[in-house]
Amino acid sequence: MPKTMFCYEVHSDAGLANDRVTGKNVPAYLNMEFELGRTLSEEEYNIVHTVEAMDLMANQLKLNKDHLKPISVEEFFEKSV
């Protein structure tokens, strides 16, 4: 069953991650994967990515939704290394 991935950058002001050297808050990068049973259209993916999955992520982590920025899967893998 194919999985659908949704990726987010968490703003440094959320305080979720810190630089090991300076101790300053830095952005964090998170992803969620779901087995939806089918491939979403681009429009469906965008709605789930920017509303439904984003709400779920904010609620799970008790974050202000304004601290989350939807990013592409490619950007997630570039920045989360």
C-alpha cells in the first residue's frame, strides 16, 4: 500500500529544537506518513497538507499552527540532514 508523506518546517520560535553549540532555538523538520489506500490528486494533497495534516501535527505537538510551514518532501530531505 503506498504511503503519502506530509512534511513541515517548525519555526525556531516554537522552541522545538536547539543548536548544540549556541543553545539558540533553530527550525525543526518533521514528517508524517499515512497509508491512505489511494493516491491523492494534487488538489487533495494540498488540502490535506495545509489543513488536515497540519492541524493534526499542531495538536499532537501542542504547537501554534502559525509555527508550522508545509514544505515539499524534497525540501524536507535537504534540510533535515
